[in-house]
Amino acid sequence: MFNKAIQLISQTYAKDDIGQQIPSIEYKKVFASEKSIGQNEFFLAGQSRIKPEKCFIVRQIDYNGEAKIRYPADNEGTVYSIYRTFPAKNEMIELYCEVRAGSG
């Protein structure tokens, strides 16, 4: 079922010695399955000027609220922003993604 490798991308901040916020990006490789995006999703997202491109299904235990995904899971992969999540069957979660200008 899980035949795609993706990277979940999270960003955290830590303070340096003088109190400045320093961003730290973390990549977590997980396995997912890809789901086609239905016509209704395109219509509803389009009303908010969102252009759905991918939907991945991952185990809920692997997803911790990350805002971005890289697929394929390598340095050459495209970075997608997660605009919506939806609980799926059997402790899975659907991650609906789009490419946003300036993502990366």
C-alpha cells in the first residue's frame, strides 16, 4: 500500500546566545500512498484560490502537523504545502497538497 517515499518538513526555532530566533528545518522520511484528487476537491479548493496537486495518505502516528512535504523524498523533489488534512480509515490521514510560490 505505501509505495511512495515522502519527506515531512517541519520548522522549529531556537534562540541563540543573544536571544535571536534561529530557524531549524527538519526532514522526516515516511512512506505514503498517493490518492487521486476528486473533482469536488478541485472545485471547493478552487473557490479559495487553491490548486490541489497531490494527496498522500500516511499513518496518523507519522504525521505531527507538518506544513510541508517533499516528493520525491530527495533533494531534487518538489516541495508542496499541505492545505488540508482529513482523517481516513484505519488510523490513516489524508494530506492534501499544493505548490505555492516561494515554497522551499
